[in-house]
Amino acid sequence: MRTYAEVLRGLWTRVKESITPEVKELAESFGYRPYMVARYVELLGGLGEVRELLEAFQSPPPPTVRCNLLRAPSCGLLVERLEGLGYSLERVPWSDRVFVVGGRGSVSLGATHEFLLGWYYLHRGPGATIPPLLLGAGPSDRVLDAAAAPGGKASFLADLMRNEGVLVAVEVSRARVGVLRSNLERLGVRNAVVERMRAEAVPSVFGRFFPRVLLDAPCTGEGLIGIDPLRKVRTSYEDLIRSHERQVRLLVAALNSASPGGAVLYTVCSIAPEEGEAVVAEALRWVPGARVVRAPRLPGVDPAPGVTEWFGVEFGDWARHCWRLYPHTHGTEGFFICLLEAPQ
Ligand code: SAM
């Protein structure tokens, strides 16, 4: 059987053929590589909605403050202090600790007294706070964050675990491990063990030790175009497929690190099905008995379902249980999120 990477490489002609004059014009007017826009038409079904997506990607999502109860006396006091500096904070519906920030403060959000005290983590958008909430980690858990730097999600997990149990935070990049450590330190995380290693090696070192695993995989960032407009042109189709191949290796390792029946949350800040559903589809082939499950609902989050088919390639009905978040409909960064259960 051909791998999904082989199938996706074979789709290139089909993708190129779908670059109609209208697609080309739209891509040019917003400054994208045309193949990207052609794929968005396949994803969203029409040029009208694609235009809305591209317009939403013209501006960054709102900076987002996640109140860190490992350090902050209360989220109410944090809000009061930041509003005192001139910011306006609006709570998101899915968590009483997460606030989107508006206005201009007298001190930048990454340099306030409260930031240095570790009262909050500054996320680039609100969507990044959703995956840790879906993993269901609590005190006394054993949790693996398989791609942890700079630590936004790991520190949220530690907060949800109330600094109890064990959080193993794995990161391959030496430079990024430094940032991860200093963020965890600032935020008062004491239940984390930081390991500089490749996540692919976790199963052979730890075995199936973790009832809960988060994999926020490295990706092309096709959901972060609003934050980094260079991503409109940076990624070739071949880069995308290579990213898919790396994500498959990481997701297979994540599933093989989870305890029997354990929860594995796979997420990428990308709207590319090549990095979303196609990765899950390939990993399911490599880890027999693993399956996709429904993620718990979160107040005020109405995700789009994953795609079951892509340019005629079938993934499977399970993909409906995965989540897609888009800037034009959800007001977040673009994200793919999928909850899996490891084999028994
Ligand atoms: N979860 C992080 C957060 O919320 O702050 C962001 C993770 S970022 C999307 C992906 C990370 O995976 C990067 O820091 C990258 O260096 C790391 N990475 C890439 N390949 C890896 C590998 N083979 N094993 C472990 N980490 C890896």
C-alpha cells in the first residue's frame, strides 16, 4: 500500500490543475503562492469563503494572556493590574483563565512586573490555549509533552495539574530547551522534567509510561499567516510533504509512548490537511488499535470538523471527530486538533 506521503506527492498535478485564473488572481492580490489558495478552495468549497479566510489572515489574532495560578494570587487581580496599565481584557468563553487583550498599555505585555513575576503566559493568539484543555490532565497524572518549547502548552498543563504528578517536557532544540526552562522557571512549574531529546526516542526510553500525551508538532505554520505573513510564500509543496513525514514519525512515537488506552492529543498550528488528517491517517496505519475519539466540548468553541477526503483521497469518517479552527470563523489562529486513544 502506498503511504499518504506518496499519495500526496502524486496529487501535485491535480493541485496544479486546480489553479484556475480566478485562484491565481486571488493568490496574487493577497501575495500567496497560488498552490496554497487552490488548496483552500478545495478545503472550504468556494472562492467567497477563501477570500474571507485570506482577509482574516491579513491581521494577527489578538494577543492572549493566560493567567497562571501557580504564581498569580488570582486572575481577578491580574486583570485589574493589566487594566491599570491601560489594557482591556476580555475573557474567552472556554476558560476563566484566558483573556484576549486589546488597547495599548504603558508597558509592553512581555515586560510588565506581573509578566516577570510569572503571573501569566503571553500567547500569540487565543487558539493555543485550547489543546491543553482537551487532554483532561489533572493532579497526580503522568503527562508527556512531546514537543514542548517554548512551553506555552506545557506550562498550562502544569497549572491544570496544580504542580502535582509528573510532566515530562521533551524538546529537541538546544536553544529552545533554554527558553523552555526559563519559561517554566518563571511560571513556577515544579512538576516538570525537561529532556532534550528527539520525541521519536521516547518509547524506547520510557516505554508506554504516559496516560496522557500532547504532541504540538512542528509544522509549516499555515495557521499563523496573520502573525508571520512570510508564510504566504515560504513553503513549497515538497516542504509541506516533508513536514507531513516528520509529523507522522512524531505521532507514531507519541502513540507508542502512551499507556494502553491512554489519550494522545495531536495538534498543529496549520490548516493544511497534509499536516492534519493525512498525518493521523498514516499514523493509524502504523499503530494498529489506535483510534480517533471525540474531544470534549468546550463552551463557546464550535469547531469545524476535519475533512474526510482531500482531492479525492479518502481519509475516513473518523476525521469528522477532529477539529479545525479558522481565523475567519473562530477568531483564532488556524489550528488542527485531534484526540486519539492509544491501543490497549
Ligand atoms: N508546544 C509548544 C508551545 O506550546 O509552546 C510549541 C511547540 S512547536 C509547535 C514544536 C517544537 O517541536 C519546536 O520547539 C521544535 O524545536 C520541536 N521539535 C522538532 N522536532 C522535534 C523532535 N523530533 N522531537 C522533539 N521536539 C521536536
